[in-house]
Amino acid sequence: MAAENLPELVLKQVDKYESVDSNVLAAVLETDHQNIIGAIKSLQCHEGLVEVEQRCSKKWLLTDEGKQLLREGSYEYNIYKLVPHEGISQARLMKIAINAKIGFSKAMSNKWIRVDKSGNMPMVFRNMEILEDETVKDLDLIQCSKSDLVRDRVLNELKKRKLATEVVMKSLFVKKGEKFTKKLEKPVTDLTTQMIQDYSWQTKNFKDYNYNAMGVFPAAGHLHPLMKVRSAYRQIFLEMGFTEMPTNNFVESAFWNFDALFQPQQHPARDAHDTFFTSNPSISTNLPPTYLERVKAVHSKGGFGSKGYRYDWKVEEAQKNVLRTHTTAVSARMLYMLAQQPVFKPVKYFSIDRVFRNETLDATHLAEFHQVEGVVADRSVTLGDLVGILYEFFHKLGMEKLRFKPAYNPYTEPSMEIFGYHEGLKKWVEIGNSGVFRPEMLRPMGLPEDVNVIAWGLSLERPTMIKLQIDNIRNLVGHKVDLEMVYESPICAMDINM
Ligand SMILES: N[C@@H](Cc1ccccc1)C(=O)O
């Protein structure tokens, strides 16, 4: 039955009976009592249409076991039926009957059967000829809503046996109101120009405002979870006194991306298989000439205690434009600028921005991702300082347990991969890479000899995926992202605590 016409169907019944109980309406209209209550409530919104009174009544209902007995006969009746005229051994009877114990004791107290213990084993005999299963008869009356025909003593006994229960039924009693009508005129919800022009608004029945209705949720912009996590990282860096580096150029020369970082020109990462080269413009020529010479020298001949790589360094290779493969290119530019200051001042820098790699795309890799990078330059900073800062940094992200594994980067020595124990996943996850920048990188820039630089980098996507329990990066970044994920992401709904 369609829910919309239920109120009108109720009105028809009220018209017919003058007054009617909601339980009766549910039975007559063959629908759930709850639907009837809804329909009556909607009728109450029309002033004077109906009068409604709340009623409480008690009703006896069968339990599941009661219903089962109604179908299959009571235990006591079934025991009685199993006793033949010539009698049966008690032991055998107890074996073949269902729920024998209850049935037996009931049949005994009803005096339907008796036990004879004079022989060598107790025998059970019928005690009387009964015609009817009284219990089932009473259950049947309850089932047909005629519990008033069952004696109170019996009802209480059935309740004790958990075959029937008494429930309080709340219902609404509906009577015609002074403005009763069988046909419901739908109240008008919109005032139209037409109604104003022809004055028909004066006689229209307008629907009242419902000030308690939930409003429509205002449409608003949502930050993508990645951007939310990015601001959380930014906040942590700012709390630790770091300054944000300008990271707005995605296109970088190989010089800053690789050469300045003492990454040899034959290094496989500089191959087109790993790095995107741009064709227009394909080269950058505005490289600082003196510094370029020093970089060339350290690669090809060494210096500052290093032997260098001893190969023929080519400026053409350094001039090639690439989509930066890491934000460490930005750190290199910043450290070079720092070295040009007349007096060295310690710095703490960070950046969070996009980097690009020619990766084979899969569930956890895209050709671009965000890198989070921290750099500290000061006199005599050590590996110990790096470990200390990493503990502080990851502590702020909720990671207390860290492990470090020796690693290799062309620009850092020593280098360490960082692992963090993820309490949620109950396992160690790789969370970043770090190290102390090599003299081969720092000295050609012109930084004083006692200045060391420690740095670390991690991706933004990985912790976000772990946080949101997303196992395919395409569900987080790109055209397949489900916007509901963005709207409903817990990260977007609250201040995050990674
Ligand atoms: N550039 C490194 C991260 C890193 C930054 C700074 C120091 C050491 C490592 C990477 O791309 O993984």
C-alpha cells in the first residue's frame, strides 16, 4: 500500500466507524501499526480534522515456544498419547518423548497418568480418558485475541511456563473532529505569481512552516584529505620553528635536481625511465657560473677530502630540464642561497609539495606524489641531532617507536631509512629517508667548513593512506576519487591527530 494515501484510508475508516483504535486500523488496512501511527500524526496537523487520544491496553501474546506447542501439541498431551493402554516402562517413555521431563510432571500433576512401582521396573499407565489437549486449547484462545475467555489462573501458569506473555500495547484512538472531512485537501506549499494575480492566495490553505524540521545541509567546499594532512605537517614544522621554503617550480634543471646534490651524471635515476624530461623549454642556461665550475670539479676531480667520481662532467647534461624528482632540489637552491649570505646564520627549513617520477603505476605508486622535507643547517650538527629531531617530529605525529636502517643516497652520508611502529596496524612501516648532507654537496656551495646539514624526507600520501585505511592510491588521488570519501573522511571532519 502506498504510504501517501494511508491518511485518506484512515479517514475513510474513521468516517465509517465514527471512532476507531489504531490497532484495529492496522488490522483492517493490513499494514504495520507504526505506519498507522504515522498517518494519524499527519492527520493531526490539520486543525480540527480528527480528535486523537492515547490509549494503553494489555494484551496476551504467545511466545515462540507457545506457538510451537500450539502447532505440535503440549508436552503433557504428547506424553499421555505415548502411553498405551497396557502401560509402558517409565524409562522407555522418558526416552521417546520430546521434553519428557516437563511433559511427565505436568501429566502427573494433571492426574492423566500414574506410575506403578510394584513390578521390577516402574511402569506408567493412563489414568483417565481425556479428549482434549487443554493447554493447546488455551494457547489457541490467546492466539485468536480471546484471552478474556482463559481463566486468570491458567494465564499466569502459561506465563510461568514461558508459553505466553502479557504486553502493554500503546495505541491511538481516533474520533471525528469538528472539521472532519473524508477528502484531504493537500496544503499549498508555494506561493505563485498566478495566485497573487488572481487573488486565489486568499482562500488557499497554506502549509504551516515546520520550524523543527532539519534544514538542508549547506553546500560547502571540502579540503581533500591530503591537503588536511599537509596542513597538519605544516603545523608541526611551524611549532618546531621551521620556515617554509618556496616550492613553486615543478620544472627544475638537472643541475639543481641532481648535480648540485652530487648525483653523478651516469646515475640510473637520471635516466628517462625514472625521470620526466621536458621538451619545451628543454634546457636551462641560467646556472650560477662559479658554483657550476665548483660542482663540475667535485664530480670530476673531487676535493674537500673526496676523490670525486672521476668522469667527464658535461654542462649539457646539467642544463636539461626535468620535472623535479624530489624537493631536495629546492633544499639545494635554498642552501646555496644561504651560503651566499655574508654571515652564516643557522636555519631550519621545510617544504611540502609535488614531485614527479616516471614510475610504473600500480596500487601504491603514481607518477606524482607529495614530498615532505625538513632541513636543519647549523654549526656542528650531528647524526645524533638528526635522530633527536626525528623523534620529536614523529612524536608529534603520534609515532613513538622509531627504527633506523643504514641506506644510501648520493647526497647524504650517513643515510638512514626511517621505520615507525604503527600502533593501529601493529607493524613497522617505512616512513621516510634521511641523512647528513655530504661535504661534496655543501662545500662547493660555499658553506663554512664547520656547518653541517641534516635532512629528511617522506611522502604525504603514504601516511594519509594508512590513516584512512585506503589500500589503492587511485582512491585517494586522481579522477577516480569518490567525492563522498572527501566529504566524509574523518580527517576532514575533525582536527587531525595522525
Ligand atoms: N630526497 C630523498 C629524501 C631525503 C631528503 C633529505 C635527506 C635524505 C633523503 C627522497 O627522495 O627520498
